Amino acid sequence: MVQNLNLSSKIYYHGEVAEIYDIENGKIINEMTKSNLKMAPNSNFNLEINWDNEPFKSGIYVIEIEGDADGESFNWSKEFKI
């Protein structure tokens, strides 16, 4: 069992076109931190991010997730388009 899993995420908006971009130039539109989560090994779960019923605009987004658990840290990022 993975104990004390800590996650933080940031979602950046880059506008209509973002073929080449620097994450630092994107506008952070949502941030979230969750602590002391537990997770079974070799499993996955849905990470809920609260949007307060705000709609997404069309465009290019990047999500970054950083985490640590049991003395190890990791990060993951993914670009997506709406």
C-alpha cells in the first residue's frame, strides 16, 4: 500500500494556438493540492479537480501533476486540446 501520497496539480491555458510554448508563459487557471492519500500498488484512480461549474474555453491546455510518496517523488505533464 502506498502511504502518505501527496499530489499537487496546475492547469495552464495557452489560448487557441500553442504549437511551441513555455509553460511559464501559460496562464494558470486551476491549482489543487491533496495530502495523505492512500493507493494500492499497480492501480490507478481518478484525480478529482474542482472547477466550480466553470466551463472550459476552446484552446490548448497543459496539466502538470507532481507527487511524492514513501520517499519517492514523480511528475507528469500532458497537453490537451478542447
